Amino acid sequence: MNHTKFSNHHNFVKLCSLDCLDYVVTDMPVEDRHILYALKENHVNIIYRKFFNN
């Protein structure tokens, strides 16, 4: 997932609750404190890695 999906400007379809997730992989650190808190409260591991286009 790229970091733009964390903004509030997207309409999402709920597939599962956060407690069903083990990991979120993204291209930038999560900076939104509400999202970060929710992920941490549900023990979701956050992996970020900057992806480069070749």
C-alpha cells in the first residue's frame, strides 16, 4: 500500500477489522497518530520501505 491510502480522502471497503491483520506494508512511515495508534492497539506490525520505480 502506498502512503496516500492513509489519508481520509479515500472511500474504502471494509474487508476485515484491524485485529485480523498481522502486517501493513507501506512505502512511507505512518505519520497520522490516530491510524498509528489504532494499528498499534491491534498489534499490527508496520513495515515501510521506499519503493523505487525502475
